[in-house]
Amino acid sequence: AVGSKKSTVNRYVEKLEDSPTGPTATTVSIASLVSSTKVDFDTMMYLSRFGFGLGNFDPVMSLEVEQYMERQGHRKYEVRCALRLPDSAIPVTDKQELQVDALFDVLPLTWSCWKRLYELRENLYEPVKECLGASYDKHFKNAPLALRIGISGTLERLDLWVQRLGELVSEKLLPGRCLALILRFLDAPAPEEAEDGTLRPKANFGSEKCLTHGDREFRIREWRSNWQLELKTRLLNLGAQPQVWERHVVLCDDTGEKLLAKCREDGYPYVTYSNSSLKGQPIHFPVTVTADAC
């Protein structure tokens, strides 16, 4: 932290420690996520970085699966994820509650991850089913998971299942340990603490490395809704104007496939595969960007 301003995390710790029963006090709203198993302190701290337990409301989650890709002999599905503040208006008095101001710097948070079906089944479906026990069938009766590739409508069934999972998170029907497991499995970018003590979304663009002849390289870790605009800004800051991108900027996905960065007539940037057979396919992150010394 800087000056006398306490860090977001430190103030949250003090709130926990000052409560009558310590870190598991029921005065912390995250306790509402716990069933018969208490949430351990580390899990509570992890969830707090996403806004859970910081006020009288918790973030809501939305999940969807809209596409898949075939790479290196495997089919991977893209899970698009979002955490945001509840739609209901937040009274001004609630904004003065401890930590709630930090949520406006963290949320909405959007990201995506690519998972194989067996990963979704073993590392998400099975833990969630075990967590819910006998109530699982009630919650997912209209959204059965496709347990193996080849079943008709696999993509649609996956989409319905993850949508329902997001609804359960939003309805606070899952215990804290299960919620933490879900966020970690989905590679949620846990917000980081800034120098002024507030939480900020984790940077999606890595720091630049200086290569030979003055070239610069950096990585884009994942899909986010504004990643192409952020890429344009980064390239402009490096002195690379859109008209030279095709000659002086090299982008590769995590399999080594080359990408092209361009701008539409209205100036909006877009990225696509240079291989014509892959055009229109979803980009597989992380993406490595190398900008020649222009």
C-alpha cells in the first residue's frame, strides 16, 4: 500500500479477524456460500479477490460454450466466463461498506478458457455433482451433461450445463470450496493488488521483452472482450502503425500458427489466422506478439 491507505486485502483480513468467531464468522457474506463445510481462510481470501464476501451482495456469474476447435488430434471447447455486479441497483449507503468500492475496479471480469470434454467431466462435472449430492439431479434435470464426444448435440448440452452452473453460483447454491474450485478450473484471472491497495483485474498483456535488433515481444494470455483494442493500443505505443502491421508484426497462437492483425476502415482492429483454411476459426491463446523495430 502507499501512504496511510490500507490495502484491500489487509482491510479484508482485519474485518475477518475482528469478527466474533474469526475467519469463519457468519457476518461475512461469503459464509452464505458454505453448506455443512466451513470455508478455510485461504479460500475466503481467494474468493474475496473476485468480490465475494466484500459487501451485502456477491457477483453473479454467466458461462457459455459456443464453439470448439480441433487441434493436434483433440477437440477443445471454449468456455466463455463473466463475473459482474448484480443487476439490481446498489444503494449509495452500500457503496460505503468496507471493500465495496474495489468491486467497481474489478468487475465486470470476462475471460475464456479451452477445455477438452474429459477435463470438463472429471475436473468440473464430477466435483460439482459430489458437492451437490442428492440435490444434483434437481438442479440439473433440464441440463444433462454430454459425457462423451459423439453424442448428438454435445455442444448444445455443454452450453446448457455450464449456463446452469453459472446460475447456481449466482443463486449462492454452491459452497465456497466448490466455488473456488470452479474459478480455478476455469482459469479465472484473479485480480491483483495495485500499489494504492485496491484490486485491479489481472493484466492480460505481459511485459515486453527486448530481442535482438531492437525487436519487442510480449504475450497475450487469454481472450477478453477488449483484447484486440488493447493490442492496437500496445502496438501504437511501440510505434507500429496499422499500415505496417502485416510486414512488421508477427503473431502466433500457442500451437505456432501465424495470425494477422489488421484494422477495418473504421479503425477497429481484428486478428485472424493467416492460413486461409483456418480463417474464421477461434484463436487459441496465449498469443505471442513480436514487433520489429520499425
